[in-house]
Amino acid sequence: MRLVIIMLVLVVLNSCQKEAPELINLNFEKDLIPEGIAIDSKSEIVFINSLRKNKIVKSKLDGSFPTEFIESNQYGYLSGFGMTIKGNTLFALGNSLPKKNNKSILLLLNLKTGDLINSYSINDSTFIYLNDLAISSKNDIYITDSESNQIYTVQNSSKKLEVYLEDDEIAHSNGISISDDDKYLYLASYNTGIRIIDIKSKSILNEPNRDYTGIDGMKYYNNSLIGIVNAKRDTSLLGVYRYYLDESKEKIIRKEKIVPYGEHFILPTTFDLIDGHIYYIINSQLNNFDQNSNQIIDVISLEPYFLMKKKLE
């Protein structure tokens, strides 16, 4: 009996020690309509881009000292999409809105100064929408195109933006990530779910699965994938999910919802992972934005932005 009581006490103590989610008030203008987010763990600075204002802002991770990182349209930047940090560089994608006669751009920016390191652009009569990106340990860049069946790349050896893979099985991919050994690329296709690509052979290793659709941002984490599901009509299916991989990293074996739709999940898009914590803006207010006119639909209903911080167990 005494052993049972001790075990129960330990369980209670362990549950009490779990880190509670934290909401951080970001003191940016309410009409940003943010899409991409990236965090520099060294300086504890969060970078947020804007769909509406074609710029990138930053602040301390606690929300203090908000300021512009690059101004609207600086270096030819467009409506902000996926962003990530590698070393001392911020990689930022942008696209023109509306989609007709669209342009796409990738900026490489000095993390400390905001100076332009390099840029790559596409100006095409067809719909090309560079949506999200992932970078290998060798600094090879892989980019999804959410409007086609193509994945783009900028190989570190060539420094050219070119098509890496074209296949209807990966059409309309959004989130993208790379395994920690640089062997596999993970794509969140709107049509076929999470697809696993052998980077060297460019072969698709798994079958389509509609249970894994609706994902926006997605990242590799400890032999699993973390994904934000925000593109399903049934709100009970929305939330932050963890998709566990088998030992080979070539197959998803199960999924787990770690944040449900509700107070801490309204309409996020992308996120970042730092020191075992996930960070995302709980409400991008994307549903209050007309992309065709680049206007806020209801100015009165705009709200402050809150950054969700949650420890991944």
C-alpha cells in the first residue's frame, strides 16, 4: 500500500513540474498579417514577416524592443512567406499578391545588420508560389511551390535557383523539412499528405495518406515531424500535431495532437523550434485579410499578436 501511495505522489509531482504554455504579447502593428517566423536562439530575437506590408519586423523574444528589420519592399521583398535561420543568415521567401502575374523572391539577409547577402527571384506568367524552405547541413536550400508540382533548390555548390523535383505526387506542397542526417526531405502536400523523399535518388518513399493533409508549417524534430494543421474545414481536426517516424525515418508510424484548436490555436501558419520549445503566433488573422486587394476586411476586429511558447515533451 505504501508503495502505491509513493508512486501516486511521484506521478502528481511529475505532472506539476511540466512546463506550462506561455503566451507572449508581441508589440507590433495589428495589421501585419504575419506568415513566416524565425527565432535566433543566440540573441533571443524573433523575426516576423508581413503578408500585407512586404517587410520583416523583429523584437526580443519577450516582445520588447519591436522594430523593423527590413522596410517594406526593401531589396525587392514581397509579401512574406516562409523564413528560417541558418548560422548568421535569415532566409526569407516572398511572393507578390494577388497571384496574377506573380513574382517570387528569396532573400538571404545578414542576421545582425539586415544587409542583403544574396537574392534569387522568379518572374513567370504561370503560378509559382515559393511557400516554405528548409536548409541542409551543407547549406543546400529546398523550397516548396504551393501552386505547382515542383520543388526548387539552390545547391550551395552552384548558387542557382532551379527545379529539384517535379511530380504530381507532391503537388501543392507547403511545409518542408529535412532529416537530421540530410538523407530525407519531408513535404506537406495539400493533395497527398506528408511525402518522404530520398534526397540523393529523388524517389518518393511512402504512399499518399489523406489523414496527413491540411499541414502548413512543418519541421523535423527528434525522429518525428511537427506540423501545424490549419487547412481542414472540421475545426476538431485542427491543431499542432506530431508525426512519429520509424527508425529508418522513411515511414510515419503514428500521429499525436499536441495542441488542439481553441484558445492556444486559432489560425497559426508557420512556427519555429528552439531548445525543445515550439513558437508560433496563435492567430495570424489571415481570415481578416483580402489578398486580392491587400486590404484588411474589418479593421475594428484586429487584435494584438500573441506568440505561443510550448515545451515539446
